[in-house]
Amino acid sequence: MQALWGEAVRSVEQRVKPTQRDQWLRPIAYLGFDGSCIRLRAPNRYHKEWFEDHYLPAILSDLQGRTKTALSVTFEVAQEETSKVASYEASEKMTTCAPSAPTVWPSGLDSRYDFDSFVVGNTNRFAYAAARMVAEAPASKYSPLFIYGGVGLGKTHLLHAVGQEIHRQHPEWNITVVTCEKFVSSFISSMLNQRRQSGQTSSVTLMEEFRSRYREAPDVLLVDDIQFLSGKDSSQDEFFHTFNALHHSHKQIVLTCDKVPAELPGVEERLRSRFTWGLIAEIGHPDLETRMAILKRKAEVDNIDLPDDVALTVASRFRSNVRELEGALLHLSARASVHGCTITKEVAEESLKSIASSEPGGLTIEAIQREVASYFEVKLHDLKGPKRHQAVAYPRLIAMYLSRQLTRMSYPEIGSRFGGKDHSTVISAVRKIEKKSAEDSSLRSVLSTLTTRLRQR
Ligand code: ADP
Ligand code: MG
């Protein structure tokens, strides 16, 4: 049902302005479905009423066209003392749903993203364990927890899961969750409006309000996509002080990012080094088994019948991004429901052609190692082994660098293919080659020759 609800919302979204979509549709969270009643959450009561009057009828009419069943909707309202439940009757039949627990849900926290719905596999096990540890004992010694990895691999999911778990254990705590983009834009707008406001007499200025929101109020601060600070000097400075204030008062900070701190361009050293004070955890690309497990879990939640061979077909095709994996499942189930057929391997193969992803051609680390070894005329096992002399150490750095550039492997994964080296060795190899190639044109030409050869394979 979640998938169908998502489709109905998207079809209505296409008919409204992007500003209306962002303001009124996106903040409505889907919480669940109990057979005839859809549960939603609105950020406040006013929002709920506006949504009910202006958008819900169109969404329900679209949805009922798809499901051919009578549906009703109940709301939870996030920012009220007690969650009030209001029903919207979408058919003759009215269904009542039980109201939810009477605690104030931290605004911005997505209830879909919890630990239970996160599938654990080899490449996210450590990040998952670190997040759980922090959620169970916040602000002990692992602050900040810094989760990094590529797009669509579950960073936001884990960030919200930490927030939810802490909220469950400490409902009275202030859990502030914000995207870095939002932090930056509200900082800038507080600063701009502050100037305008300065002529007037006001007891609390906008800047004071902003600072108290992020430096004083939170017991836990969760910031998503911290790489957004790159190149934004004044916002970095503000975040530096936010970080210090919270750290000083032993509050828990969790950050997500698309890179390791050391690789963050345009972020000052004093901030990058603070990001390493606690615990750093990488999420890598999920292996086949994990991708299958994720698909099965999502299918179960959405009540989609997904045979094993179909799961295998989908999981083999979408390798590097869980969001794309989910999108493919949604696509298949929508197609199956429109055509009234079950999803078979043949249907899956045929219909996935239209959303074929742009996965790279499956270049392996082994292939890179062979190419580099033959170019430098060193033995393959020396390249992977522990020898330190220059004749093999230098090609090894290059092979590690190319592995990072040309595959989607994580640092630990690359390290393990080079005779079990630590991820920090790979990071340092990548940085060395980056630095050297900026100064040395002959190295640049070696890299370009090797890259061309590998891409032509
Ligand atoms: P990121 O923030 O890393 O770009 P997200 O956290 O937004 O990625 O994840 C993208 C989608 O994939 C979300 O819907 C999320 O629930 C799902 N997802 C990612 N990893 C997992 C996992 N291990 N188990 C279940 N769902 C996952
Ligand atoms: Mg994210």
C-alpha cells in the first residue's frame, strides 16, 4: 500500500506547483496501513486541515482508481501535546484506527526509517552496530558518530533510526534533526533578516533564536549530508561553534556525509578534525545477498508477492543504490497491478529494461590490478602483497587509486583485495596519488592511459 500511496501522491504532485508540493505534500508522512485505513502524519493541525481540504480528495480518488477498494485515512499530528487523530471519510464505510502513543514526535524525524526496517549485511554491519550503540548509550564517548557512504545506501535511514530509538528511550529529550542544507539556509536567512530587524526593538533576535535552537536546545543533534558545508565559510564557522557548544555540554551529535572527513573539499581543517573525534563508520555498496534481503523485506512490508527468482533478477541488475532497488520493485508491482498479473521473472526482465540503470560495466579490482601489474611489469601477487620497495609500492598506490576511481568499492573492500590492508592505507594511497598527479604531468598521463585501457575492456 505504501507504494501505491506514493504513486497516487506523485500523480497529484505533477499537477501542483513545486512550491506547493514541497510545502504541503512532502511533509505528510505515510505511517502504515491496516487493511482499510491509511495512517498519515502531518507536522501540525493546520497543515493537516489544509492538506485534507486541498489535496487529499484528489489523492484518494487516484488511489481508489488503482485499488478499487474503499479506503479511509487517519492522521497523527506531530507537534501537539497529544497526538490527535482525525478521520477522513473516503467512502460510505468509515474505519477507525487506534490513536498512537501520546508523546511529541520530534519534528522532521521520519518514522519509516527505524532499526527494524534496516537490513544488515556485510557492508553496513559496522555502521548499523555503531548507530545502535550510540542510540542505546547516547553521548557516552562516540560523539560525533560520522556515517559516510555513497548515494542511496542508507545513511539517512540510519540517522533517523538513531533519532527514533533515542526518542523511544528518552521521550522527553530534544532530538533535533536537520539536513545540512536546511541548517545553512536557516542560518543565512536568520542573518539576513537580523539585519532588517536590527532597527526594531525585539527582545529575542532571530540569530539568538537560531543559536538557541541548535546550540542549546538539542540533547541530540542529527545533521544529514554535512558535505553541504563545502565552500560555505560563514556557515562552517557557525557549525563549528554549534559543534563546540554541544560537544562541550556532552550532547550527542550524529552526522552523515558522502565522503570521509579527510576527503571533504572546502571544509576547514579544524572542522574536519572534529568530525573524527568520535566514531567513523562507512556504509558500502550492499552485496547480492543483502540486496535480495532488502527487496524481500520491502516486498513484505508493501504486501507484494515477490518470488525468489524475481528478487534475484532485480537484485542482480541494481547493484549500487538501494533507492534504485526500491524504485525497481515499485515499478514492477505497479505494472503487475495495472495488468492484473503476478510478477514473474520474464515480466521483471522485460519491464526493467525501461528503467535500466547506468551501472558501470562491472570493472573489477582484479582487472585493475592485472592491468597495472602488466603496465609496470611487476608480479600480480607482489602488487597485492606486503613488499614495500619502490618498484612495487608505487604501482600499488596507483592500483588502489584506480580501484577507488573506477569501481564502486568502499575503502575497506579495496583494502581487503590488496592482501587485507586497512582502509586507512587505501585512503592515504588515494590522497597521495591525487596530490602527486596535480603536480606531475607524467603521472597524469600514466593514469589516463591506464584508465582508457581499462574502460575499453
Ligand atoms: P542515503 O541517505 O545514503 O542516500 P537513504 O538512507 O535515503 O540513503 O536510503 C535510500 C533508500 O534505501 C531508503 O528508502 C532506505 O530506507 C533504503 N535503504 C537503504 N539501505 C537499506 C537497508 N540496509 N535496509 C533497508 N532499507 C534500506
Ligand atoms: Mg541521505
